[in-house]
Amino acid sequence: MSAAAGGPLRMLVWALIAAGAFLLLTLGTFWLAVRPPRLVVPLTPADVGLRVEDVTVRAADGVSLAGWLALRPGAPAVVLLHGYPAEKADLLPLAAVLHKHFSVLLMDLRYFGRSGGHATTLGVRERDDLRAALDLLATRGAGPIGVFGFSLGGAIALTTAAEDARIRAVVAYAPFADLLDLAREVYAHFWVLREPLVQAMRCWGRIVLGVDLTRPSPAEAAKRLSIPVLVVHSRRDEQIPFSHAERLRKALASNAQARVELLDAGRHGETGAEFDERVLAFFQAHLR
């Protein structure tokens, strides 16, 4: 083979190697997003003085979802959804405060905690999972139902509430407004590869999980909400920029029963007793 012919061939080989490396990079980032290392929270219901019943909810696609149910007969109920990549135990302190007046159901989102599922779908199939949890509460005679969600859990609460009228009120702490925008922010350090990585994530979601992980967005869903909604977000949140709260504020602008509160301090997930009491007061005002 002549040297002249070898040049284009080497270029083709290197191009194929580069394409293969990029493909592996996109698959690796996708896999890490939907199968992240799970955070174990060393807290039990007894640690916060809460007596619970272990319950299992069967998702629409057959996945087994683990939950803790603390009933208060005749009272309204609040479902609590944790953040990514935690588990239901993370919300036990808030659940103990809410149980003063409400039945509470803490759920492990699919793949996390003690729930089944090979991967998280970042809010897509989790909407059906929340509806299955509402079905469980209906069989236990729960009154009006509200949902509290942190981060990913808050995004799930907003999108599901736009589709299921059984959810009468929502508190969402540090939810993302649009996963597509959040992915662009997370991959910003990849510079020119950012958008290809984001679009590859969507493609892998369709190929591996059969869903578009980025749709529907919480911001799109929020435009359709007319129920009481409280969105709380810190300006110092290092994981989900407070610009997401501003976008949700615009989406909720036509809802007279919605408000967005921006905190001046606090990292992602940092709350205290004052926050828990504020959530309790919100649900007391709107779940009757």
C-alpha cells in the first residue's frame, strides 16, 4: 500500500476510535445518571419517635416499591418523596412533624432504598409509581392527599399533580424545572461536547429504558396546576441553581394559590425545624 493511500486510512481508523470513545463516554455518563451510587441514610422511624407499618406498592410495570406508612385515622395524608440518590429515611424528621396532624407515607423511589427497579427514570415512570401510592392510601381511607418532594421528589410531585386530581396540595423543595436544562448545566465543563452529551443521554434513555428522560418537564406541568403549591429553593443551592425556581415561578404565575420562596442561605437539602413547621402549616391550611 502506498504512503498516499495509508494517510486517509489512518485518519479513518483514528476517526472510528474517536467515535467509539465518545460513544463509550456517553454510555458511561448515562449509566451513572440512571444507576448512581445509592446514599444510605442511617436513621430509623424509632429514632424520630414514629411508629410505621412496612408497606409494599406494586408499580404499573410490576416493580415493587417499599414504603413506611404511619396512619392517623380520619386525617388527611401526605406522601413524602426523597431526593436523588437518597432514600425514604432522609425525610423521617419531617414525617415525624407532619404526623402530628396527618397520615404520612414515605416511599423509596424505584431503584433507591429498598425498592426494586434496575434504574431510576428520573421522574418519568415515577409518576405512575406515585399514583400507585395514592391508590394504596385510598384503600386505607385517607382523606385529602398532599405530596412533599425534595429535589427529584419535588419534580415528580409537580408533574404528577398536573395529571392526577387526587393530589390536593404540593410542597416542592429544590426541584429542577427542566431536566434538559439541568443536564446542560451539569455537562457545562465539557464545553463543545456538552450538547452532544445531553442529546446522547436522551437517546440512550429511549434505547435502554424506552422513555425520554427529560419530558415532561416540571415547568411545563406547573403551568397546568391550579392547586396550592409551595416551591422553596435556596439561592446558594450548589446542585440545582435557583434559576430553576425562577423558571417555576413564571410557570406558576397564573396560579393564585402558588408561591415560590427563595432562601438566602442553605446548601442543597439543608433544612431545619423552622422549615418543617412551615411545611406543616402549609398542609394544615390546604388539606381539609
